Amino acid sequence: MARRQIVVCDVCERVDRETAKYRVWREGLRVTIELCSEHAKPLEAVLSKAKAERGVKPRIEDTVTTMEALREEREALQGSR
């Protein structure tokens, strides 16, 4: 049986936005969050500043897709039958 997972922004929970995963550590606390581009802006600003200062390149670990892309993929699969 096929299985699909839908990932939404942890702030707005909208399914129509792509998200990115962020892992944040602070004083022994580790948090993993998914954020859309709107809600990731403050964190991205900090990352951009750190990158500029240190030459650090953030790692991208996951591929993210939208609901529209999933629908298109499903329709393409159904059309090929």
C-alpha cells in the first residue's frame, strides 16, 4: 500500500505552502520545526548573517513538495494506467 505524508508549517498549518525543516539547539534543548517561507523569515535572516560572517553553508536534508505537486503526480499516475 502506498503511503504519503503531508508536512505543514508548524505555525500556520497551511497545506498549500512548501516548508523547510529547521533544527535548533539551545542550552541542551533540541527542537525540529517545519516552517513555510513566511514564518521562516526571522530564522533565515539569522542564518544569512551567520553565513556571511563565517562562510557557513546551511545543509538541506529533505525534499519538500506542495499539495498541488502531489495532486499532479497522482493524476499522472492514474492517467498512465
